[in-house]
Amino acid sequence: MNKVLLIIRREYLSRVKKKSFIIMTFLTPLLIAGIYGLIGYFTYKGIKDTHDKIAVVSTNKTLTDKLVTDKNIEYKYVDQALDVMKKSLKKSDYDYVLYLPEFKLEDPKGIELFGEKQAGLSLNGRISRDIEELIRNQKLKESGISQNDLDQLKTSVNIETKKIAAETGKEESSSAGASTIIAFIAGILMFMFIMLYGIQVMRGVIEEKTSRIIEVMISSVKPFQLMMGKIIGIALVGLTQFILWIVLTFTISTIAATVLIDKADVKKITTSAEGNQIAKGTEVVTQTQGPIGDIQKNLAGLDFGKIISVFVFFFLGGYLFYSALYAAIGSAVDSETETQQFMMPVMMPLLLGYALSLSVVTNDPYGNVAFWLSMIPFTSPIAMVVRMPYGVPGWELALSMTILIIGFIGTVWVASRIYRVGILMYGKKTTFKEMFKWFTYKN
Amino acid sequence: MLSVKNIVKQYATHRALDQVSLEVESGKIFGLLGPNGAGKTSLIRIITQITAPDSGEVLFNGERLNSNHISQIGYLPEERGLYKKMEIGEQVLYLSKLKGLSTAEATKRIKFWFEKLEMENWWSKKVEDLSKGMQQKVQFVATVLHQPELIILDEPFSGFDPVNADIIKNEILELNKQGATFIFSTHRMESVEELCDHIALIDRSKKILDGSVDEIKSTYRNNTYWIEYEGDYETANAKEIFNVLQAENIKGKTLLKIQLQEHKTANEVLSALLPYVAIHRLDEVIPTMNDIFIDKVKRQDYE
């Protein structure tokens, strides 16, 4: 046991002390925070800066109201012919010319938008919505509803999804949006971690083989001890990195949030986004009711302690499951270039689990596919952490964990039998058939 | 101290060792000889407990080989290597701790050895910065640091320059004087004659020769001599005493390789020749281990 500890110590320290580890650990959260910061900044700037001036040429007599100008879009009704406007568009300071012909309310046809540049999807949608609003109001007015009543009609509805926990009967607020975001992040992280650290195990084994230290090592320790020491040592490296990432990301984003974005701006974004939808915003929109506030509120509703501890468990389980296989592959080859043929069958279930988890499982986190994916140990580490934010019954979690534990004991056993023979084989091209033969060797 | 008894090791279709038995005496240097692929490394891997034999057993000081013996054995494999990115001092420390030494004790001994082999300032160097020969020295230190009773060296001198090979040779002899037993595995015979007390020859998974170096040599001498003289002598006259195997004339001197007839001695040759010629030298042709090795292996080929 003492020897395994020595090996774990070496594997751990030699990796953690590396420059690349330190750089990766500290740079990644900065990068992630930076990317999100940039996305946030540009989205915010985009909303603030969009300002289109539109000349409206209207020959329409049916619509009594006019399109309403706001912060992002300016409608100006001009008293000129369409042809003239089109020709002079280049010289004028209008961005687009909107043509509203006479039409029946039931069948509005012939509306056209001209511009030097192609109007973007959001602008197009925005104008259609405004016109639709106008037509609807017109129809309502014609059926005898007063302007006053019309204003009263406008309400903004926001569904608060609440989940009743089966065990406690307690209501928890939840949000499909927040859960999906967390599920995606967890799924991607899990995939990355298993891949990165599994491959590190393989590289470590190959390094010992090509540098020929392996023979010295296994004259002092058993192959199984060496393999387990390496696997556990690298697992601890992964765990260290994960914990540092969480701590650093949290710290950096908290600092960034407080320093860079002042509260007033957030309020403006949410209200203006909301305001667009309601056209003549008569309601006072509070900050927390905007979409961003909604996600914020529901993020707070998720049990992060539980999600993170489940994540750590499945990371360790999934990593142990796969890294043993990677160790076996490493032992069977002489250099990294030879690993491809063996990598495929190991990578496939992981990739499949990843792809299905982020599509099928996020769509239907309680369905059959989701259930089975989160039970089979090849895919359960990813599928389960993806399902976690939506809530998973306790017994399913326990069953999946048990299967995973049995699974990794199985792969470690199989891998160790291949490993002990493989590490002593030099200069031979290995096949699957041969690996199976090694597996059946006595000792 | 080490008895190998009827070891058999079979790999899928290839029998690596076939009923091999050896007896290594305490405090001796034992040479394990054989051409490449004969089964030397397979045998060593069994002694170092890297693999287990299919049948037969190995006794270490009378006890069946077990994991407690790992710390009693030092092994320098033919395929040598170290962790490339690790510092030399750290590395030797790690390897000796795996053999059961405490950090303090190991550090003390590493300092002692590094000083002895003039590598004091190597501690924080990385393996990739060292030459091949320097790496070998580091490995030698790592092999002997835990003061094993039995030290197994597989082709120990390959990769050393003559100066370093000499240093290592002297260290081996010194350790041997202090009581360490050595097993030398090699196919280079020169090193064997100087160092080994006892040898075993393995060819095609079987042991074909076993004995002390002196013993083997004397069995393989066949009364052959070199004789050099000045003057004329009709060798046909001495037919009852010796046969001429080879004759050469260089600047009036004659060089003969002769084989004595049975029960004849070198003295008789001299007394036959002395009246006629001036003798310059007479040497017995003692077969080198190399000759014996080649002779034995070739003879196996015929059978």
C-alpha cells in the first residue's frame, strides 16, 4: 500500500508542478470568464447601439395609428412617392424605406422594405411585429373596443415553473432555461475531463514504456500497483484542477460582475428587451421579471451543492472506468501514433453518450433514452450529470452509481490483466486478438 | 543463495525456458551467458518476480521466492530508462523508496554514491540533459543503493565508454568484496573472463553448460601450444610427440601451432627441439570463453 502511495505522490506532483498545468489551471477560468464577458458586452452594446431610421411611405388609409418610434428604431412618415424615396435613399440619412400600401386587414399584402443593405432577421421580425400589432389594434378598434380598454388589455405573463419534490412535497422553483444551461456545461465539462485525463493516463503508460523505466519499476512494484497508482494520481490532478477552476471562475466572475457592469445598465437591458415585446409598454417592468432575471432567480433555486458532489462522483467513476481502458491501450503500443485503432472503440461510447446527452436527454430528461443512458456505465457519467439539474429520483441515482462502481471494478480488472503483459512487450504491433490472449495468460 | 530449479516458461507458441536449473553461490559473481533470444531475460524476469514460471521453483536463501525478497534484489535491466522530465536526485530517491528505504537514509546514500562517482552536481539535472553514459551511471546507483544481497546486471557495460566501464567494474568488484552476490547476463565474453567466478551457458531455452570459469577452461584446453624458434627442424621426426596444426615462416623464424599426442608433455617437445633450434617462446593455447561459447553454440546447431 505504501508503494502505491509513493507512486500516487509522484504521478500527482510531477503533473501539478508542470508549467502547463499551472498555466491551464489559471488561464482557463480567465478565458471562460473573458469569453462570457465579451459575449455579454457585445450583446449589451448591440442592443444599445442598434438604431435604424426608417422612412415610411404610406398609401394606406385603413390604419389610423402610426408605427411607434422607440430607442432602437425610428419610424418617420414621409410625404413622398415611393420611387422618389427609393432613388434618394442613398443620399438621405434613412437606412430603409418601408412601403405600406392599401390592404385589407384580413389579408395584408404588398408591404415592402427597401434598403442599401439587406435587413437582418431581427430587424425584419421587429418591423413585422410592429405592423402586426398595429393591425391587431386596428381590428380590435373596429370591433368597438376603446383605446382605453385596449391599453388595459396588455399584460405580461411570465410562468414560474415550480417542481414539487417527490420526497418532501416542497415546491422548488426551477427553470428549464437555467437547468439546460447547467446541464450543458456539466455535460461538456465531464466529456472534456474524462477525455483529457484518460488520455493522460495512456500517455503516462506509453512514456514509461518508451523510456524503458517500466522494467525497473516492476522489479520493485506489482504492475497492478503501478497502474492504480498512476490512475489515482492523475485523478487527483483532475480533481485539483476542477476545484481550482470552480473557485477561480466563481471569484473572477463575481469580481467581473461587480466591477464591470453597473446595476443600472442591467436594468436598462432587461426593461428595453421587455419593452420591445409590449410595444406601448404601459406596465412597469421590474428587473427580476426580465428573462435574465428569471434565469438568475432559478439558478439560485438549483441545489449546487448536490449537483457538484454528484458531478465529482461521476467524474471519478467515469474517469476510473475509462482511464483503466486507456491504461490498457497505452500498455499495448510502443508510441502514441499506434493508439488510433484502439482509441476508436473506447471513444465511440463516450462520444455517443455526449451527443445523445446534449440532444435527447436535455429535451426529455425523464424519458426512456435518458434513463438507460444514465444507467449504462459507458455513458452514465455524462448522461447523469446532464440530467441532474432537472432533478433525478434518488433510487435512480443510487442505482446508476452502483452500476458505475461495478463497471469500473470490471474495467480495472480487465485492463490490469492486459497491462501486466503489454508493458513488457516491445517492438511488436499489437492486435485485439493478441490483447485477448494476454488477458487469458496465467501470470 | 539462489537456487533455480527446473524452471519452465512457455509463451503462447514459444518455450522460453526448458527445465533450467542453476545454483548461485553467495558472494560469487555468476555469469549468465547465451546468444540473443536464448532465454536469459526470461530467466531474469522470473528471478526478479516480474513474471512467474509455469513450473519449477526459485529459492532465495532456501526460502521460496516471495515479495519480501524484492528489497533484497537489485536489477539493472538491459532496456534501461529513467523518467525523462524528473530530476536525477528525485528520481533515484523515488526508486530507492519504492525498494523500502526511508527518505533520510536514501538521501544519505545517494549523496555518498554521487560523490563517489563524481556526480555531486547532478542532483537537480533532468535526465534529458544527460548523456547516455551518464544515465547509465545514475541507473547503476539506483540499482545498488538499497544494498541488495543479490544484484542482477543485464549487459551492464553496453553504452559505457572505457573509462566509465572501468569505474563501474571496480565498483562491482568492491561491492562483491563486501559480500554482494552478482548475476551478470551478457553475450560479450571478454567481460566474463575478468569478473565471473562461475558461468552458465543458455542456448535455445536450455542450459548447455554450467561450471566455474577455471574448470570449464581446463576441460576445454586440448594440449595445443604455440612454439616459435630460429633454425631448421624436420617436424616429421617428432610425429610421436606432436602434430603440426599450422606452420608459418617469418624472416627466418618459424611459428608452429602444435597439438601434443596423448600423454606427452611440453617438456618432451622442448627436449626434442632444443638440440637443433633456438627456442623463442612456448605458449599453451587456452581457449577463451568466446571460443568455448562459439564452439558450444555451433555444436548445438549441428545436433
